[in-house]
Amino acid sequence: MTVEQFFELFLEELKSRDKLREYYKFHDDPAKLPFRKAYFCQRLQYVHDQVVANGNPSPNIWDCGCGYATTQIFLALNGIATRGTTLEFYFKEIPERLDFWSKHGDMTLVQVSYEDVFDTKINESSEDIIIVQDTLHHLEPLQNSLSIFYKTLRPGGQLIAIEENGNNLIQRIKLYRQRGNNRIIDYYDEGLGRTVTMGNENIRPYQLWRAEFVKAGFEMEEDKLNYVRLFPPAFFQRKLPDEVLKREQMLWQRYGLLREYFFFGVNFVARKAK
């Protein structure tokens, strides 16, 4: 199933899922739908492409911080099995989601547990791929989580990261107004029955992520680096989405200042040495 086909079915699912519809906001403003769709689909396509490019026909995949399991569901529709771990309110919504999507593919390929990454039993060299989508900026202490990921990956295994760009000027202002400099917080998790430390939208620029991963022993696959979302919603109303995205991809590779301070999202891959 293509990302485009999945997205159309996904919109139908959201109509009957109040919490998911509020979370994803695709139905809030029809004028912004092409803009939001482009960002969603680019990121999902990036994950799919990296999984396929890994070359393993049946990889062991851990989606850490899988949320509502959307990425796992899409991969399952393409015959790819994953295990996911998540916390908070997401977990309760997943069984009904799997029931909906079972009409379109084998949802037994999606396994999800309620689990804190720091409580995870480390099975060394057990995973071929780890996906962390909108998750790294919540993991504290960061180096502890990277150590878990490194030990869990097999030699040559990959970590696929989907993140916000911590240098984006607009997002930095927005988050400062929202949380100030309070980048790390504690909250009580009812499912775990204890207090959890987490990053409070503690986003970082790629160079800082890179430094942290190298410190943890990873090798960065610089040819997989990808920035997404530059133009505002109005651009998608005046031009075809494919034209806008093509221009964005040209601009981030050509102009460093635009890439570092104005692109919203950054995707990258780190590898454990063979």
C-alpha cells in the first residue's frame, strides 16, 4: 500500500476516532489539509524507504515511542512486522485501530506494549531497526536511552529518527513561550504507577543530535539526512503539492541558513558499526 492510499483510508478512520482526530488535526481546517498531509506523508515515506533500503526481507523492528501505532500499521499493510512500545493515553486507542485496519491487512504484524524504554529488558543485538519518531526529544537522560538502543541493535543495525529541527526559529519561540527553559520535567504515569522523567519538547538541531549519537558509539549516515517543511500552508493553495515539495528539497540542500533555521523537520539515520 502506498503512503497516498494509506492517507486516504486514514482520513476515513479519523472520522470515527475523536481522540485521534483531535491529535492529528487534519479535519480542523480544510485549507491546511494539503500542508499537513505533505508533512505527514513525507515522514512516513522516509521511514518506509529506510526500512526497505535496509535490505533485510524480514527485519526485527522496534518502534520506540510508537504513540497510536500509525507507522506500525502502515508498515504492516506492506507486510512488515514491528513491535512497538508506548506510554500515556495512546495505548488504549490501539485495539480499536487494529480492528479497523484488519479489513485492509494483517494486523497481527503489529505488537504494542505499555512500556518505558528505561524499563525495557535489553536483549543485546536483537533488533535490525529501531524507529524513534517524535520520541528522542522526550527521552531523558538521553545518553542512557542511546546506550539502550546501541546495545539492542545488531551490528550494522540502524536507528531511524524523525524529529523537529531544534534550530527552527519559529518553533523555538513557540516552545519558549510554552515552557520557557524548562526542558526536562517529571510527571506521574498512571499506567506505570510512578513518576517518569521526560524531555519537555526538548528538541535539538541535527548537529547536537549527531554529537550525542557519535558519543554513544553510532555512525551517522549523512547521505540519509533529510529536512522537511519550509513553506507555509498558503503555498500549497497556490501550487501543486509536488511542486512545493520538490522546491523545498532543492532549497535545503543548496542553502545552509534556510536548512538550519527555517526548515521545521529533520530526519536522519544512525548505524551501529558492524
